[in-house]
Amino acid sequence: MQPLRIALAQIAPRLGLLDENLASHHALIAQARSGGAGLVVFPELGLTGYLLQDLAAEVAMRLDDPRLVELAAATAGDGPEAVSAIVSFVEESADHRLFIAVALLEDGRVRHVQRKLFLPTYGLFDERRFFAAGDLLRATPSRLGVGVGLSVCEDFWHLGVPQLLALDGAQLLVNVSSSPGRDLAALNEVGLGTATSWRTLLRTYAQLTTSFVVFVNRVGVDESISFWGGSEVIGPSGEAVFSAPLYDEGLYFADVDLGDVRRERIALPLLRDERLELAVRELGRIVSERAGQADDSTAEPGSPPGLDVAPR
């Protein structure tokens, strides 16, 4: 399998300025292509900026929007001239719901779209006020020769997401993020608690799914919120292939050997040995028990909860 050069577009998008951000994406796709990249990855809401709030509807695009179609067309080419791009934007559905979405663009078209599944509403986050949550999770084949699994920021804080994507055929897990910098402390690995937490997650998921993990986080400031960058590529053994600097905007390149996935999965067959029937059965039990507990909440005070008497 041919080596793959990945371009990490660690950028500072302009808040609400869709046309300016589109122009920047076009320029960076061309720069990635000239640098020999087969894949360029942009951060969460790289086309719009993150803290949109009431601006979300103003910058939303349908999947047939001419501007998105034109951006997808920029990936077309013959042989080494072709490049795949992963971009993130506000998607408007046919029934006018708004989603935080990430799309794989290649061969001149929108190949796959993943909507953000988990919308944080804790701390400084208030995404559920403005966006709907996605309810499908799928890996997709790509021209890169491997399956690709897309996710958006908070999705990676739910451990089922990377595992399901890997089990569905992804060998390259891509998480696009707009992670604010929090927990400044000299005790942390890089002086930033957010970065330390993300680095732990990325290495753990890469090793447990025996997949390449690509994390692209934005930089810059939206409405006094600062974003820290620190984009990374992690190999299927959990070792870092490349780590971008904190806070610095730039287009960073990392070269990976996709054949490492095959070698690692043969040596450490964790995905092969997953017992999916066990997980499905026990998840069904947990859902059923939780539903029973909800029903019990309407019972009279002091009454015993429902008992599980099924054989084990």
C-alpha cells in the first residue's frame, strides 16, 4: 500500500464569514495538493467559525449548495493530482433542521457526511440550543484505499464512537474539533489540561481500535474563547506520528504507512476478538432495566423496584 501524506489545516476561521472561509479552504486544498498530500483535513466548523449561535441559520448550507459543490469539485484530478478533503460546516436538512456536519469530499463530489452525534451543554458549551443531534454513525470507503470514520469533537468523548467506526470498517479515524483551551496548569504534560486529556484519548483509541487517528483542532479566538490547536496523527500502535504546535496556525504535513494497520491488527487482533453478540445482549438488558427504573419512578413511595428474574 502506498504511503499517504496527510495535511492538517490547523486554521483560525472567521466567525460567520462563510465566503472568506470558503476561499481559504480552496487555497489550502491547492496548497495541500502541491505539497503532495492525498488528504487534507480541516477543523470543526472550519467553514463558519464555532461560536455561531443565532448566526447558524445564516451560514447553513444544504448538501446541494453550489458553494459546497464547487469546493468538492476542487478535489478532482487524475492520479496524484487528486486529493481528498474533510471539511466541516453547518448543514441544513430538507426539513430545516441545522446540524454540525463533517463531510468527506473526493473525486469532485461529496462522498460522505457525518452529523455530530453528541452536543455538549455543560460548562461553556450550549450547542443543543442551536443544533439538532445526528442519529446515524457509519464508516465509508474512500479513494485512499482504506475505510474512513468521521466524528466531530465531543463525539470522541464517548468511547463507543471510535469502536463502532472501526468495527464498521474504518482504518482511519478522523476527529475534527473546535476545542477551547481550559485548565492552564504547569502540572499538565504541556501546561494545558485540555491538551493532555485529548492526547490521552487519541492514543488510547488508536491502540484499542488498531487504527490511525487524525485529530485536527482549530486555533484563534471566537468571542473571547481561545482554541489551542495541537492537531495530531497517531499510529495504530498508539505512538504519535506527528504533533502540531499549540496555538500556531498553519498547514502541517504528516506521512503515514497505511500498511501499519494490517501489521498491527494481525499482531493485536482486538477487533477480531470483540464479542458483538455479548455487547448487543447486555446493552439490550441495560436499556430495558433503565426503562423499568423509569417506570418504577411513578410507583408509590416505598414500593420495591422491578426485579430481573431472567436466568443468567
